[in-house]
Amino acid sequence: MLLVPLSKTSMRSYLYKSWLRSQGRGSQLDWAAVFQRRQFDSRGEVEAAAQQSLTTMLRFARENVPFYSHLLDGPNDAATIEKDPLAALRSLPLLDKTTLKSRFDEFRSIDISARKWYENRSGGSTGAPAKFLQDVEFDCRSMATAALFDTWAGHRLGGRKVVLWGSERDLMVGRLSLKARVGQFIRNEIPLNAFRMTPIDIENFVETINRRKPAHILGYVDGTYELARHILRNNIKVHSPKGIITSAGTLHEDMRIAIERAFKAPVLNRYGSREVGCIACECGSGDGLHINPFTHYLEILGSDGEPCPVGETGEIVVTLLSNYAMPLLRYRIGDVGSLSEVPCSCGRNWPLLKAVEGRTVDIFTREDGGPVSPVYFLHFFGVVQREELGFFDKFQLVQEGINQVTLNVVSHLGASAFESALQGKRGAIENVIRKVMGEGCQVTVNQVSEIPKTPSGKYRYTMSKVERK
């Protein structure tokens, strides 16, 4: 019998799969196999899968989630769910973060004690951060979806990947936890911290990419774009991966062009959020972003709350089909977009988002010229600091000058109570900002009655008055 030696990628893939099963996350591999096998299902098979997934979630919500049990307790509701789940879904009100926050306990499933669950928080990029619960099954399906999207960018399980992502712990503590570092090693990931991108850091990022030669790059949109700008501005030769996926922001066409020019590799746009995980991704055809019908059902609604005609832009409303710890049905994610009128030329029949317009954000600029990711501020003021800054209802950071930042805060507290609550927190707030902006940055905190939206109705949680060079 001839024994063929395994490649390094195959060995790392085997190690990763074994590690997942040892961690009780074998369903991630099972779902990854399902998604891989069914990505080219016929349109009829895709519609049937979506309907079954929606029916299962509505049935569960009716029987196990107090908020939805109350709304779906009519004599005909059970039959409607089975016969016409979309009609049952549309009988429910739209869900926003204010409702989720005020009636939190009613969204928790009654069988949550039997589930492996954890608490997560949205960053507040639509103005009001929210707390929610997620279970391991949701996380496994979301990771399996991301793994499928990675393959569209040329990535193989076990292959070397550079991840240009944000790490608060690395920035504040100095290094990641042992568990995080072990996970990165097993997944064959090379982390680059998008929250720390001084000119020297960016040069080191390029050197790392050239030395390690990853097959795939995953990164924040803004961080990857700034890295590409540095490469082009300095005419640097950089290793070309098979593909690049950008996420956590809106990929504008000029950004895509710059990244593809710098790396000489295709760029795919991925769409998702903390609340509902990995939703959709481009496949490289240029026709739009494929929505996973096993994990999400998307509606595009007009200002009247009614479904928009296919191809027309409206508010994106997400129903999550994989989180049973705290089902989120008809969730207003805060973005606008449209569904495609024609199927994708790649042959996949999964629903197709033609366009997505995400949150409006600005990159900040350090005194040394380095960029600061807006996601950094979103994480700290919307996620990491939420317990300490619970009196922040909405926030917006404005870079007034190269060394001047204003934090505008909407709070339910009166002026005197707000100042009292803020006392003792100012130092921590200034430290968070100066960690990335520099020690010379002057920080002002203002309580405001409201934070105005843009003319298009978007909320800006970062705004810079400093021109990027």
C-alpha cells in the first residue's frame, strides 16, 4: 500500500477539525459540509430550505419565547406557521434595539438553561447599543457560513490566512490570551491588529505578508483600504493572495479598486453584524452578495413598512434562523439595500443582495499620519465599556483637529446626574482615545440632546474634520 504524505495544509486542516470536535463544536463542521454541498441547489430546493428553516424558527419562538408566544397565540397561528410561514412572520412587528433593551427577558427562550449560551453586545453603530444572548449552535452555523465564504476567495481549510482585525486585549493588555493564541495557531491564522496602525505598524504588516505569504486575507474594510493606500503610495511590492475578503464596513468602489490594485487579487465584500452573525458575501461574479438561506431570511421594506419591489432600495430587516437562545425576528439592523432581480451568473441560487449601504463612518488620523479604525471606538464605547458607561444612550466621536476629539453623548440622565455619573470615568475615556490617537490628544465630553442623522437618514458614530492625505 502506497502512503501519500499529507501536505502542511491538509495536516493543519485535520488538526483544526479534531480541535473543533474536542471543543464540542462538531456541528460547525457538519454545517460547513451542508453549506458546501447545497450552495448549488436548484431555486426550488433553496426556497424549500428557506421555508423549512423559517417554519422551524417560528414554531420554536411561538412555543418557547414569551415575547413571540404572546404575539402568535391566536387560534390560527400554529396552522399559519405550517402553511404560510412568511405570512406568520409578517404578522409580527419590526424589532428594534429599544424594544430589545426594554423587554429583554421576554426574548430569552424558556429552555435556555439547557443550552450553551453567552452574552454579546452590539457596538451601537446605529446609535443605541444593545445586549443579546447567543448560543453555540448559532456560533457554529455562523462560522460555517464564514468558512464557505472563505472558499469563494480561494481559501482552503488549514491554509495560511492573514486576519487584519481589531483586538482590544492586544492593545490594552499587551498580548492575547493563551486560548486565543492556540486557536489562531490551529486555524493557521496570522493576526494583524487593525486597532493599531501607526506608519511603523503598517510597514511591519507589509513585511509580515511578504514573509508569510498567506493564501487568503480577511480584514476590516477601512484597515485593508489604508494598508492598500500605503502600498500604492510608496510603490511597494507585496505578496498577492488568492483572494481578499473585507467586512465590518461599507466597501465603496474606490476602496475595492485600490485594494485590488495594491494586492493584485480579487476582493469580495462580506456582510454581517454582531447581532445576527455572517449574513451574505460576494462570490466574485460581481452580481451581488449571496444570503445563506439556512441561517437568515431578509426583507427589504419601504418607509411604510411594506415589502419593496425586487430591485428597489429599502430598509434591511433580518430574521435570524439559527439562534434559539434569543430569537431575533424581523430585526432592524440599521442598513439599507436591495435584492437582485436576476440570479447570479455563478449558478448559485441563494437569495442575492444587489447592494448594501452600511453605516456612515470616518477614519480618524493620528498626528504621525497613521489611520485609526472607527471600529475601535465602536468596540470600546459600544461593547467593552457598556457596563461602565450604561448611562450612554447614544454616542458620536468627532475629530475636530489632528489632536482634538469630542465625544458627544445622548443620555437619559439630567445634566447634573450626567456630570456626576461621568465623574471618575473621564480618565478611562481619555485613556481609551489616547491609546490610539496619541498622548497629546485633547478629549472633550459633551452631553447633547440629540445626534443628527445624515440627509439619507444614516447615523454617523465617527466623523472626522481632518482631511486624509
